[in-house]
Amino acid sequence: MKNRKIFSAVLFCLLSAASLVFFSEASETADMKNRMTDLRKNIDYLTSRHFDTAEYLKRFGAIEKEIAEYENAASGGEAGEPAADNSSLKKVIDVSAEMLDREVAEKIASVKRLETLYLVMLAFGATTGVAFAFYIVVMYNKRK
């Protein structure tokens, strides 16, 4: 009876540890997918602002392929193959995604600054036009 309780406790600990490992891999994959979704939204924002995003889309596709390889390797790959250690592949994916995310964020910041500059120039031009029109009307009335 005592051995049975010990066996049950050991089995429970092993299953708990296995489930934690499984759920941590699932959460890592979910985190990567959320990050890629955010990155895709940022690239789409640049595209909507008529920015050339061909290079970013190409790199984004390569990272998505690496994520698919990571998921395939994590699940065991082909039938009968053991699951591989994916820490180096995950690091490569994280670094690639981080670099792309940083570059896209810099471009978004540049686009927003340019939009602000455009609005300031537009306001200044409109103000100058109104001021010239006002000046012309005042001078015309003085000559009468």
C-alpha cells in the first residue's frame, strides 16, 4: 500500500512536469504567433502609407517558415522521429523577429514624423496664403 502511494506521487510529479513543459512550449509558440501578428500589422500599416515593404515581407515570410520548422520539430517531425532540441532555432527566430520588428518600428516612427512635418507645412502654406489674401484686400481698399 505504501509503495502504491509513492508510485502515485512520483507518477503525479512526472505528469505535472511533462504538462508544464508542454504548456510552456505551447505558450512560447503562442507568444511567437502573437508577435508575428503584431509585426504583420505594422508591415501592413507601412504598406497602407505607400512605403516599399517588399524586403520586409520577404523577411517576414522567411521567419514564418522558420516558425513552421520549429513547430514541426517540436511536434516530432516525421512519424517515428524523436522531438529535437529547438533552443538554437528558437533563438534564431527570436533574433530575426526582433531585428525585423525594430526596423519596422523605426520606419513607422519616420513615417509618423514625416506625416507631422507634412501637416505643419500644409498649415503654414495655408496660413501664408490667407495672410497674402488679407494683405491684398487691405491694400486694395487703401488705394480706393
